[in-house]
Amino acid sequence: MAEIQRMARREQITVGEWARRVLREARSRRSGGDPERKLKAIRKAATYSFPTADIEQMLAEIERGYLE
């Protein structure tokens, strides 16, 4: 904590403001990942054909499963 206080004092800002700045910088540096890799995963997932149903039907089946 003392080190953080020194760094904030050096920049003439509060510890709270220093923390907000550092967190914003870290968030902006954080990569969202490789877009090509994400697109590849989406394209692959789209090739599958899983059984599905109307949401009301699925919820009813789930509910029946709880009761059994």
C-alpha cells in the first residue's frame, strides 16, 4: 500500500484515482483474443446439428425431469 501511495503522490493524484487509471490501462491492454480464432470456432459450431425444441417444450421437459 505504501508503494501505491508513493506512486499516486508522485503523480499528484489520490490513491483511488491512481487505482482507477491503472485498472483502465490494464483493461485496455487486455486483448479480446484472436478474432480469426473466434470466427473459426463459430463456423465450426455452426456445422453441428443438435436436437432442439421450442423453449416452452424444453422448460416443460426439464420440469418433468425434476419431478421424476
